[in-house]
Amino acid sequence: MANVEEQGGAKLVTLQINGDGHHLVVEPQETLREVLQDRIGLTGVKEMCDRGACGSCTVIMDGRPVLSCMMLAIECGGHPIETIEQLNSQEHPLIQAYADNHAMQCGYCTPGFVVTAKALLDKNPDPSEEDIKTALEGNICRCGTYPAHIGAVQDAARKLKG
Amino acid sequence: MSEDVKIMEYEPLVRDRYIPEKFQFLGKRGISRMDGVEKAGGTAQYTRDVNLPGMLFCKVLASPYANALIKNVDTSKAEALPGVRAILRFDDPELQDKILLGENTKFNAGHIASDGQAFYHGKEELAVTQEQWIQGAGRVLDGFAWWEGAHSGVAIAAESLQIAEEAIRLVEIEWEERDVVLNPIEALKPGAPPAAPELNDGKNLLRKIRIEHGDAEKGFQDADKLIEFDIRRRPYTAADGEPMSNVILWRGDNLEIWAHQQQPYDGKCLLSAVTGIPLNKIKLHVPFQGCHFGHGGNPFMHHTHGFHVISAILSKRTGRPVKTLYNRRENFYGLSQDADSHTHFKVGFKDDGIITAVKIDNITAKMGQYGIDHFEDNTRIPNLLLNYVEAQTNFAPAWWMRCEQNHNSFCFSAVFAHVADALGMDPTQVALKNDGVGGKDMEYLSKFKKDHGFPDRDSLAEVIEKGKTAINWENKWHEAGKKMLPNGKLHGIGFTWDHEWDDNRGAASAGLIMHCDGTVDILAQKADDGVNPMTTNCEIVAEELGMKLKDVNWRFFEETGFQMMTPDGSCNLCTDAYVSCNMARKAKKTLLEYATTPVKLIEIEYPPAFPDHKPEDLDVKDSMVFVKADPENSVPVAEVVKRATLNQNGTQAPLFEWAYQRQGRYGCEEGRHRLCRQGYFAEVEVDPDTGEVDVKKIVSINDVGKALSPETCEGQQYGGAYMATGRVMGEEVIYDPKTGVRLNANLVDYKVATFRDIDKTENILVETGMGYGPYGLVGIGEDCATVIPFAVANAIQNAIGEWVDDHPATPNKVIQAIQKAKEKGVF
């Protein structure tokens, strides 16, 4: 371990991802997106802009939506991280609601929207249209599916409330 | 193939007259997207996600200069970097004959690719010869660059992306910089620097075209009024979601490719043509596609085959799979076809709004598009004249980008808007007065519809009526520059229109297998471009076969021997849907024959499910075959197929049919008139102090002929509205005027429209059944994003009383226009 650090500042970190601990030696410059996508294989985390402009790589960390392309993995040890894969494995109602509402076209950016919306619903189980726009306004969908997201998030909110 | 099922021949006027009264799936709302859970749940695999064991990562050097020649290359430091596995230099002997087919060509071969697969049917269909095409191209990795970011010089494969990037930085290149010219008007002046010295003898003039219909001069003489004006459209790009990438693996003599590409089979053909690898030794995988909007299908672009050749050579040399990736900046290199266009208009018209002549003088950067087509296709204007000049510049290459008709739509809308403004007339009335086709009026078009079995409906009138109601036009339209709102902003409202041009063309084929459990597979490969093609084509097959939708599936990622058109879900659905529809009708016929025909195996005869009936006695619904006269007498489809297949020891192929469709090379052959019209209204508020424009509402009214999937059509409508709003309000790839270096090649500084950029969209579908596609459909995906920009531009003019004649209409230009309006005393 010490030897690794001496050779370039790499560091052993334990990332808490979707409830599992991942022990990794990461370089100081490696972003959380690179580690999640390229090294752990969580390809639901998408690279689009790679500089914090589009939201496609959004994950939930400490309960908040964060842009994993703007986070250095080396700083993320000990912080619980939730990715789209977790939502999928739990069959979160947002996923079916997005399919039912056609809130996607090519789908490349969609996991980023879903994760951002999940973070919203965790804090606000009954969001208004304005709340949803505020939560999702940082995400880019080049296909322009924005209007469909409102119905999808509200459908999921209704299902979550039972 | 069954002989009594009619497959449409290549006959422009033939159309589907089979319009069932009742559909179970088609046209119905509430059908979930079949790929929705995969996409929303993050399990949909894109090319970017493909990760093979032992895979190397490849980066290609992007030229830092817009016009430069490589004098010397030193790769020694990169070679010494641990983790670097192979370096490919432009002077490598294996690259000397590896031509990039078409990039930077001096010929506009756009019509070649518009045929899709048909392009490969024979050389006689090429608009230019292959030799000419090659002449204008260069190689997949060359020793010069004609635009900043051009893939040139060196490609490096390494153990990780980071190592490949670092190795590229370590390459030392001695460049000879050359003068840059960006503006096509400047490029055509005597003494202008050659933008591509290796091409066309260093001349920047690429094409000159003159098209005239009627007599424009006489049309101007017949006019009551004449106007002249100029408009410029600056370059913009797709800014597509998934940056370009590929993965290539050599296995023995065979090559496997995973492609992020709009027309992947085209890419395979190009790869084969360049490398000499036979097509049957290239295996193509097409994962989901992170959108292209046409940009991804450009056979002229490096990403369609240039970097496939690079990955292939590196994979062969290393014995490992190679993934070549563009980063966001590198991906920012394709420009729309109307970049950078300078257009002068002269228009003559009567006092009642009838246009008598249009003259368009058009100068564009390379691979431009001229603007006369829609006047030909869509109006009764008898006198048209186009002078088009195309110049080589040091802008990045241009190509179709939702879509190839951008400049046609732009010019069309501009003329109608300026005529209405000059007359002080309601622009919807000017549109209705000039609607027609090929210089002929609506009376002619009405007769055409009746003669060819179409419903005789006035599509434009219907579209306008619905749109005016939706946006409250009668109460909101006003004299330009004359409505200040209580919030201190200027109110504006605009309208424009067009037809749907991409309503039928190209070639497609698919197979259909019905398994012995009664489920159905559609067999065809395509890139997942367009909106919701998977569900829509499954709906068609289920509808025509009488199956439950859950029993039909289409996984279009692998080669099956059949290729469907891409994109799909809207425009190319006009071709693909014929394939799905026809093969399903054939399969149903075969199924009912199975249900009534015994299977004899040596000495044993196995009875069919309905031994006492003929096929015509039966029908299929909800995946059950039943006797029409006694619906209770039914058996599952699975049982019918099982009897016919497993009774023969399971060695016989399951029920299989296929269909092919080719129709309309360009979709607009002479005498094959477009009948469905599209209308768009926009409402804006403009801050007179800052020039900021708020888009309050966009209403899209689209005559889709028949909406097979309403949610899909609406997706095109609001999706197009957002893309269009970005285009008119701010999308521009900004180049340093001195160096030609792109200054905003990222998604922070290149502004696309997002959630807050339109307050409200309203989407209205009109179904006249006047399309050439099956069920009378046309597509609208091309139309919305392409035409709406000028609806917003017209609304801005209505707000401020002056035209913004340099697009995009960014706040600084809006302010300048407001100043002009003030000087004219508008307010």
C-alpha cells in the first residue's frame, strides 16, 4: 500500500456502492464516473459531457444527487453511493413509469434523469410540476423528452404512496 | 414467398389502401415502450459500454490546427510509455491505400446515402463516381488537416484510456501551419488561402448550381411588390448524447465490430471497401445508440469507417480487441448542412399575398444545402430561380442533421414570413394562398388526390385551424413591435409551415420467425435511432398476425441477413412498416395453412389443429386461432405451430416469412406529390433591455397521415420543439476567426435547450391518411426540429418589429435588431 502511494499518489479506498464495499486502488485524478463505469462495470452511469453539464452520470451520495464526473473517486470513501443499478434491482417504480410515459427516446441520458428523480422523491414524495422541473433542470436530454418526465415522476410518486 | 400477397414494387405512386377500421394496438395510447425498462434501468448496452476481455483503448490525434501539414513526427516518447501496445502513424505502409471514402469530398454525394441500402445496389446509382469520391477524400489517417480537430497523424492503442491519452500528448509533431479561411464568401475571393491545398488544385470553389422553374424575371414583372433581404445561418452541431466509439476484434480471418453508427451496415460496407475484407467475414453488432440525428450516418465522417479501419489494424497487430473513443470535444466536429450559409432573397408578390417569383442566391461552406426544393414541392409559385455556390473552408465537415432539409425549410419559412410582414397580412393566409405543388394550385392537387385514391382533404387548412385555436391566434396576433406586456416585455407570436418531405424512400427487409411456443421474433438489424421503433414495429406485426403484443419481440442488435431503415419510428417507418406489415400478413396466411393441413411423416399422418376447416374459415386474435363461425372453437397459436414443426422431429424450421420493400428513391419523384402539411406556432416574450427571449409556448400541428403510436409522434413533436428552440436561440459552434480553432466544443459553452427553455409545448396530431406509407402514414421526425426554428424567429420579429437576420438569434443580435426597430420608429 505504501509502495503504491509512493509511486504516484494512488490510494486504497473503500467505496460503498449500492450497499457493497469495493476496495480499490485509485489514482488521484480518477473521477468517480470512471471508477464506477470503467472499473466496476456499472455502465448505467453514462458519460456524455464529462464536465458537470448534463447529469447523465448522476449518482446519489449521502442522499444527494451528485455528478460523478465531477467527483474524485479518491475522496468518496465512506460515503454511501447509490447508482441506477440499485434502483433497477429494487424495481423502483420510476423505471416502469418512465417506460409507460415514453420519457425517453435514445435512452442514453435516461438513467441520469431517473437517479435525479429518485433523489427528489426520497425527499419530496409528492412533488409538483415545478418541483420536478427544478430537480431535473440540470439534466440534458438531446432528444428533448422533457415534458414526458413530469408525468413519469408523478406516476412513480403515486405508486410509491400506494 | 406467397404469390397472392402483394409486395409493393418500386413504384412511386403505389400506396397502401388497406386501412382496417379497427386496430387493437395501432393508434392506441398507453402502450409501454418495450425497451423502456432497459433504458430507464440502465441495463441497455451502448457501444460506449462494451468492454471485452483484454480490450485496448485507442486514441487518435486531433489536429490542433485548422489548416496544417505534418512535416515530422516523433513517437519515441509515446512508445516508451508503459502500457502503450501499438502506434499507428499516417506514414505506415499499411495505411497508404486506406482511403477515407468521402470526408471533405468536393462533391455533394448526399443523394447517394439517401438511398440507404439501395446505395450499394450498383454503381449506376451513384451521383458521382467512386473515383471522384475517392479523389476528394484523403486517407483514414493522413498527414494534413483541413480543420481543427481533424483526426490525423497518429493513433495509439494502450492498456487504458488514460495511458492512450497520455501517449498522444507525448507525440511530438512538427506542423507547417497554413492560412485559414472560414467564411465561404471570403474563401471565394481571388487570393483567398486554399482551405484544402491537397484538394481540387487548391481552389476553394466546390460547386455551382443553377436551377430555374418558369421565368423568375417575368414573375417579378408580374408582381405588385418586390422585396429583397439577406439571412445568414451560422454553424451548429448535433451535440449527440453518446460520443462516438467502436470496438473491433479480429478472430482468425474474421473481424467483429461493435458500432455506434446510424447506418451500421453502410459502415460495414465502407469498412469492407477500404480494407478488402469480404462482407461475410465482418460480423456486425449494433448496441443501443445514444442518438445521432443524421450526423451519425454520414459516410463522409471519420466515425463511420475511418476509425473502424484504425481499430481493425491495431486489433490485428496486437491480437486484442480495440476500442477507439472520441471525447466530447472530439465528438464536436460534425456541422449541420446549412453551416455556414449566406442567402440573398428576392421575392415578388401580388397585393393579395399570391407569390409570383422567388430568387435565391446562396453561398455556403462545403457540403451545404440549397434552399429551393420546398418551393418546388410545396407551393403553387410558378417562377423560381436558385443560384448556389459552395466553397471549401476550414470549418469542420457538414452533414445532415435533423435534417438535410434545414436550409430548404429555413429559406421557405423566411420567404413566407417576409411576404406576410411586407403586406401586413396574417401569415397563415399567405400560406393558404400559396399552398400547392410544383407551381400548380390546390385545384390540381385535389384532382391528384382523387385520381390516386387519397382522401381529398385540405391538410394545411386543417392544420392551421387547429393551431390557431390552440395558441389563440385571433386574439394574440398583432402588428409587429406593438404589444408591450405589463411585465415590461414585448410579446410576439409567429407561425410557419411546411410539408413532410421524408415520407417514403429507401429499402428495407426483415424476416419473421414464429417459434413453437407461439412467440414471434422479428429478424432484422438496425441502429436504434429514431423514436420507439422496437415497439412500433412489434405492434404492426402483432396487429396483422392477431397476436398478443407480449408475444412479439424485436432485438435488432445482431446481424440476421436483413437490414431495416434507420432512423425509424417516424420517417423511415414509411418503409420499415411496409416490411413488418407485409411479412406479418404472409405469416398469418401460412399459419392458417398449418392449422388446416395435415403433416405426413413417412407413413404417419398427423392431423392439423383444425382438420375439418379451410384456412379461410379461420382467424387469429389474442394469439389464438379460432373458427370465425364458432369463436369458441379455438386453439393457441403455439399449438398450431408445434404440430407443424415438432411432429417433424423438430428439424423443420419454425414458421418463417420475410418481406422486402423499396420505394421512392428520394421520396419526391416527379408526379408523386407530398400531401400532408405541418404547421407550427410560437409565442415569445422579449426583454427589450437585454434581448433575452422567453419561449412561452410552441404548438406543433402535424398531419401524420396515421399515427401508429401517438406517444411516439408526440415525442417527435416536443423533442423537435426543444431542439429547434436551441437552434434558433443559441446553438452555434464558435470558431476563432483567426485560427479556426473551436472555442465552445463542449456542453457547457455550447448551449442546447433544456427543461426551462420552453414554458409549454402543445402537440396536435392530424390524421388525413394522405401519406404514402402503410395505413396512410407519413413521418414527422425530420420536420419538427427543422421547421420550428423559424416559427420562433417569426415570433421574435412580431415582438420587436425587426428581423434578426443572423442566426442563431442570440440576445446581442436581438438587441441590435431592437435598436434598428427603434431607429425606424417602430416603438
